[in-house]
Amino acid sequence: MTVTAGAGDFMNICDTIANNAANRPKAVAMIEDERTLTFRDLDAFVRRTANHLHGLGVRQGSAVALCLKDTLNHFVIMLAVYRIS
């Protein structure tokens, strides 16, 4: 997952979220039903989840199976796995 950062530079999605968390921390990043996450909240959630997975032994190259409902948490866990790699 890559997004254009501008002027030909590229940042992956986790770096983009971290950049937005630093520059626009209170901006809404995601909404699911009644739940809203700001970029600061989303970045912190992804980092905590990535650290937890790392503590469980997940490393770059590890196979990680996801079996979740299509929810905000599913997206966060996918980002956490991506952050580890």
C-alpha cells in the first residue's frame, strides 16, 4: 500500500497515518457506526497492536491469518501486521 506524499515522494500507509497523527492529530481518520478515530487515536491503536503482535513473536516474514468481521478493528490489525513488516 503506497500513497503519494507529493512531489514524487511516496509513503506507505502506516507512515502516512503517523504523518497525519503528527500534523493533524484531531482530524477524523475513520468512522464506523458510532465510533470515530482521529489520526492520533488510529496511529496509537496500530502501534499498540503491532507491539502486542511483536511480543507474541510475529516478525517480518511471519504468516499471520486474520479471521475477523469487516470492522474498524480488522483494518487496524491489518495495518499493525503491515507495520511489523
